[in-house]
Amino acid sequence: MALQTKFVLVVEADAEPAQAVNAAAVTAAAVGGRLPGMVAADGKDASGGVHAGLNPHPIPVLSAGQERLRELYGAARDGGEITAVALNDVARRAREYGEYLDRLEATPAEELSYTAVALFGPKNRVNALTKRLPLYR
């Protein structure tokens, strides 16, 4: 049966590889923690070893420039159908989560820049937002 939902990560095209990987991991974990059923059943190998269940969704990692990331995050949050999580520059600079929240509260939205945006929602809506974006390389 084909999945009716889609999970996509979009990272800043100019991000250093280590930043891109970290941002993708942070945003994917945040999406996974917000939604039930994001981890499938454990599996066993032929020797009887148990392997923890994985996310059943393929997760393409795409890239976009800073302005497109901002637009994408805003558009994804507008309809209410998509779970959108973004890693912004305020979060990247903070040493502790409380510090991030304090600094975020003092930063206007138009001053935020993003390293990654994770989207999960109806396949047609996620595709409409991301269909022209290239794979991250």
C-alpha cells in the first residue's frame, strides 16, 4: 500500500556538510517526536538479533537557498495540514535550550535564517511545496 503522507528534509544549499547533517538530524528527530507511529516495528535478522524499528517513510534530503527556506517554512505552516520544523540560526548559536527560547522570543521572524526545514504531511501538499527543489549534494 502506498503511503499517503510524505516526509522531506530541506537543507540550506550553502551549508557546510557537518551543519547540514546536524540540522537534518535535529529537525527529523523533532518531527518524529511530534507524531505517533513514526517508528515501525522492530525487526530480527537471521541470527535472531533485534534491530530497532525505523521510520517507514523514505526521507529525501533536498536543498534550497535561504529565501526559499523561509518561504517554504511559512507556506508549510499556513495550512495547518503539515508538520513543519525548522532549525534556525538562533538555535544553532544557543548552548542550552532555555537560552534558545529566550533569544528566539527577542528575535523578529524576519531576522531568522534557517539551516534546515523538515516537512511531514499529506503527500500532495508536501510535493506541491518541494517538487522543484534539487537533491542536497
